[in-house]
Amino acid sequence: MDSDLMKAMTALGGLLVVSFIVILLALPAATVEASQTFSGSAEGYYAELTVEVGIDGDEIVSIRVTEHDDTPGLADSAIDTTINRIMDAQSTDVDTVSGATATSRGVIEAVRQALDQAGL
């Protein structure tokens, strides 16, 4: 077989392997369904906000703010950041978001209430 053809086939094979690995890494992680959900409420910046926390065993698997009246845009970003911090830490012992402290504290406290109901 021609050495140039062999080099091209080897490169193509390597490219296929790398492509396959990239595709596998890009797939979303398997989601864990909550076996139980609990709600909590706390004061945000303007009004009360409510969360729903999904629990599986002793793990927080989801957090969703179901109601809030804080500033759209600013509050949404702070809510998402706070939820991500709680999920990563698996705890409400996280920092608030600068510039949206009241909203962050509201999310943290509402999640804390839900976790108290769950016995966690």
C-alpha cells in the first residue's frame, strides 16, 4: 500500500476517534430524578420568593424558583448563580451574589426551609 495513503488513513482514523470522544463528552450527564420535592419561601428584595427543591436520598438534585417579584434580568442571574452554588456545594452555606444580596439570601433561606422539611 502507498505510504501516503497509509498516512491519510491513519490520520482519518485518529480524527474519527477524537470526534467520537468529543461527542461523548458533549452529551449531557444523566439526570437524577427527585424522589421527593419540598417547598420553601423567604423574603427576596421586593417580595417573597418560593422555591421547589428536589431531593433523592440526601442529595439535592434540583432547585427551581417557582415565584419571585424581584427585578427581571438582575434577579434571574443572581437566582441562577445562587442555585448553581448550592447545587455544587450540596449546602446552603454559600456566598451571596454581589449586587443582588437580598435575592441571593432569599433563595438560600427558601432552600434552607425546604431542606429543613426534608430533614436534611
